[in-house]
Amino acid sequence: MQARTANLLGAAALAVSDRVLADAHRKVGVSASGAAALVVASAASGLSVSELGRRVGLSQSAAARMVDSLERSGLLERRPRQGREVAVELTPVGRQAANTLLEARGAGLTGLIEELSAREQEQFADLLGKLLTRLYADVGNADLLCRLCDRASCTDGAVCPVGQAERSRE
């Protein structure tokens, strides 16, 4: 039974990921890391290129290339900070793109969980919380784990399991 459950989880995780990333590309025309960067920058403005890269799981050089691409598309802009450091800020078009990404992600995922009854959705949320707590123990980075999260919906009337795991770790 355990092998079957693990296999079903793997298949579902991959299919959900494919669905979310395909929607991101179709709606905004950005890569998976670009989508994550827009969502992260919408939640935390003024990050350095290196910090933005860290939060989306990219090296500094890969993050710089991604920011270059998003800047050429008019979605992000670099703003000088202290010394040679620059802050990355969303443009108004980038802010709208981030909102579009979150809306598309939410709609696609909501469409999936509508197959479950209200009680099943509650149970599923509890189980996902346990899995996310375990994943946080492996990843150890809430920013990376939640890079495409709609943070407001996660904490609306509940405690984010990843945030709680991070607070418990400190």
C-alpha cells in the first residue's frame, strides 16, 4: 500500500506542477523560475538579484540572466542601492503579471480540489500540512518551498504549515 500511495503522490505532484507551470507560461509567457521570481518579488520588493535567486533556487549568475530576461520583457527593473548592489522591483506590468499568475494558479488548483467534498478538502488540507512540514525539514528554506505560494490564502483563517515549521525550527 505504501508504494502505491507514494506512486500516486508522485504522479499527482508532477501533473499538478505541469498544470500550474503550463498556466504560468500560457498566461504570462515566462519560465517556471521567471514565474516564481515575479511572485516572490510581489511579496517582497527590493530584493537583491542574489537574494531573489536564492528564493527561487537559482545561482547568482542564473538569477542575473533571469532578471535580464524579465527586465527586457518590462516585468522587472533594477534600481540602484548602496554601492554596486541593486534592488529588483516589479514594474506595474510585472505586478499585474504576478497577480495573473497567482489567479491562474489558484483557479487551476481550485478546479482540482472541487472534486473533493468539503470534509475531504479539510482532511486533505490537514494531510498536506503534514507533508509540507516534512518537506520543510528536508528543504530548510520556506522562501524556496513557497516560491509560488499565494501567501494570503495560506494564512486566511489558518496557520501556514511551512511558516510554523520555520518558526518551530528557530
